[in-house]
Amino acid sequence: MEKTIPIVAALILRPDGLALVVRKRGTTAFMQAGGKIEPGETAEAALARELYEELTLTVPVDAFIAMGQFEAPAANEPGHKVVADVFRIDLDDRPIAPAAEIEEIRWILPAEPGNVVLAPLTANEIFPAYLAGVN
């Protein structure tokens, strides 16, 4: 039986329509910024913490737009699935740099990600939901 990992994830969009994806050190798949929810933490608090840890990005929680909850096989933990509370964040063009365990960031078009290897949650759930007009 698969183990479930509760996480939060952010679909961060720039005004030009590009979406931010991140790749953690030692992995190949790009995914949304975010991470595991700590015990007693709300999804919004977890996302604010993760964005600061991973990207030194401070975003007020009232700027988070709930997209819903999605699940998919975990990209980096075989035999596990992630259940993600996903929020869209419309960001200005401020520079963003990787921090903590993030090795690389890229800005890509959700409709045309090109040859970027995407995590199942990103490729099969978040990008299709966004393109279908879910927030």
C-alpha cells in the first residue's frame, strides 16, 4: 500500500505567462516550489515557509489563490503518493534564486514545457488544471 505525503505546492506565474519550476539537488524532475506540511501547520503557513526556505521569496498568504487539492505519485519517493494543496501566485518580475535544497529553477510555459522532465504532479495535475481554467 502506498504511503501518502501531505504537501503544499505553488504555481508561481509571471506576467508573461511563464511558470516557475524547481529541481531539488540530486534529482532530475522539475516541480512546483513547496514541500511537506509540518504537524500543526496550515497549508498556507507551510507554503509561506517553504517559499522562503527554497527561494528566499516572501509572499503574503492573502496573495495565495487556492486551486484545490491534487494527488499523484511522488517524484522522488518510490511507493509514495503526494496529496497537494495547490495555490496559484501571480508574481511580478522580481528576481528569484534557488536556496536550500533547490539546485535549479526554470521559467517555462505550462502549455509547452519543452524537454523539461516534470514531476507527475506538475505534468499530470497542476499544469492541466491551470490550462483548463482552474483558478
